[in-house]
Amino acid sequence: MLRIAVPNKGSLSGPAGEMLHEAGYQQRRESKELRIVDPVNEVEFFYLRPRDIAIYVSSGKLDIGITGRDLLVDSGAHAEEILPLGFARSTFRFAGKPGAATGIDDLKGRTVATSYEGIVAAHLADRGVDASVVHLDGAVETAIELGVAEVIADVVETGTSLRNAGLEVFGEPIMKSEAVVIRRSDAEPDETTEPKVQQFLRRLQGVLVARTYVMMDYDCRVEQLEKAVALTPGLESPTVSPLHNEGWVAVRAMVPAKEAQRIMDDLYEIGARAILTTAIHACRL
Ligand SMILES: Nc1ncnc2c1ncn2[C@@H]1O[C@H](COP(=O)(O)OP(=O)(O)OP(=O)(O)O)[C@@H](O)[C@H]1O
Ligand SMILES: O=P(O)(O)OC[C@H]1O[C@H](OP(=O)(O)OP(=O)(O)O)[C@H](O)[C@@H]1O
Ligand SMILES: [Mg+2]
């Protein structure tokens, strides 16, 4: 049975559960459940604090886990990222009152408050900046107003929390994060676990593809086929089938969802008709 760590709370928890559900795995029915077994898929899910997941996975007691890249790096645990998942995207940045600092060199001798002490201390050390780091559990934006620190380093998504606290980012982004699947760094692939891990990754990749692509179908004249195929090259190559009316073909290809409307306009321009897009619910590439 594959043992997988899933975030039990916070920004990662909801989207991780949804992705696993879309990938066909049973998920817990209520938020207080700490572990469940999915007997059909032979997987056991452990619902753990996102911050602890890399530590469990590095211990080797759990095979893989879902966490944030920033949390993985911050933990310093002996685990590595094996698949980015595209949700809980954020940037990790320094911020302060307007004009408080313009770059990392201004932090010398000052105090930085953060929930990600590992990332901040390593970043400062890398750049040879001698500053103090104060660890806070959350709501770090308030630390400046209350005089605990002059500068903070925190997760920024929309920037609303910083704006509400009258703070501005400064310096280069420290890191970009998103949800990731992790496993122990020196995991020795064994014959029973490895195929299950690969199957799990293929299922999640299938969800990612189904979220990013749509299926496009259209009819076009044979003379326009090369131009049409250039607009919809598909992953390998599009499917082209004859139509009952001679001189016409039906074409089917996957296209990026974000570009679907533009591609439909371009296909129409070159004479394609009956252009349809449909959602993809699951996929194995
Ligand atoms: N507003 C946000 N938008 C996107 N990702 C976020 C946001 N806040 C936190 N994250 C990401 O979520 C992970 C942190 O999860 P964690 O559950 O510890 O914090 P949280 O979402 O702030 O929840 P809580 O503070 O309730 O514990 C990190 O990978 C972080 O980058
Ligand atoms: O740029 P934004 O869209 O405002 O998002 C970033 C904020 O979201 C998270 O806070 P959360 O609400 O989880 O509270 P916390 O600080 O207690 O973790 C994070 O710590 C930032 O404060
Ligand atoms: Mg938080």
C-alpha cells in the first residue's frame, strides 16, 4: 500500500484534495479525519500539517507527499520535488514600510520577521548579509506595526495582505513556490513501490493536462488542411478523418485551453466550419 501525505489545513489542503479526487482517489469526508485507506487504489492517505510533510517523507515512513516548494526548502528535510502541481502559487518576498529598504544589502544589522526562518537565514547567509531573524507563526505583516521587526519576509500572492498593512515589497523575489509532490531524496526504487509511485504521478499529470487542454474538432476543405493543422498541431499529430462530402475532412486535436478562442477564430478565417471544443476529463499522455 502506497503511503501519501496530504495537507490537512491551509491554502494547500482544499486544492490538493480536489486534485486527488479528480485523479480518482477516495478522499476524506470530513476535515477531522487524519488518515483514510483507499482500498481500491491501494493507497493510504495521511492528513498532516503542510509544514510537517517534508519531515515525514524524509523519514521514509511515508512514500510521497504534497506540500509547498517553499515549505520543502524551509524544512531543510532530505526530500526532493518530483512533480509541480500548478496550484497555491506564490512568491516569497521581503517587505517593509515604504522607503524602509531598497535591497537586501540594506538589511545589515536589522531584524527580519518571518514564518520561513530556514529560507530567510539561508538567503541572507548566501549573500553575506548579517541580519537577525525572528520566527513568527503567521500574520507576519503586523510585526512591523508592533515593533517586533523592521522588515518581514513572507508569502505574497495578490499583495492584498501587504497593502492592507501599508507595506511594500523590495529587492529581488527570494523564491517562487507552488504545490509540489515530494519524495525522499535518496529513495531507492523498489519493485513494489516504484510502479505505484509512477502510476500516482501519471494520474496527477493526467489531471494537469485535462485542466490545461481542451479537445477541438472541426471540418475543413482538403486544400486548407495544412494551414489548419499548423494551427492545431496536437500533441503528436492531429487525427484527420474523411467526410462523406468529398473534398472535406474532419480534424481532431488537443489545444491549450487558454488559446482555444483565438484558434477557433483563426480556423474560421481559413474556412474551417463546425468548430467545437469539449472539456477533457481525464488523460494519460
Ligand atoms: N495566499 C496564498 N496564496 C497562495 N499560496 C499560499 C497563500 N498563502 C500560503 N500559500 C502557500 O501555502 C503553503 C503554506 O501553507 P500553510 O497551510 O502553512 O499556510 P496557510 O495557507 O497560510 O495556512 P494557515 O496560515 O491557515 O496555516 C505555502 O506553500 C505557501 O506558499
Ligand atoms: O498576497 P495575498 O493574496 O494577500 O496572500 C498572502 C498572504 O496569505 C497568507 O496568509 P494567511 O491568510 O494564510 O495567514 P498567515 O499569515 O497567518 O499564514 C500569507 O502568509 C500572506 O499573509
Ligand atoms: Mg498562513
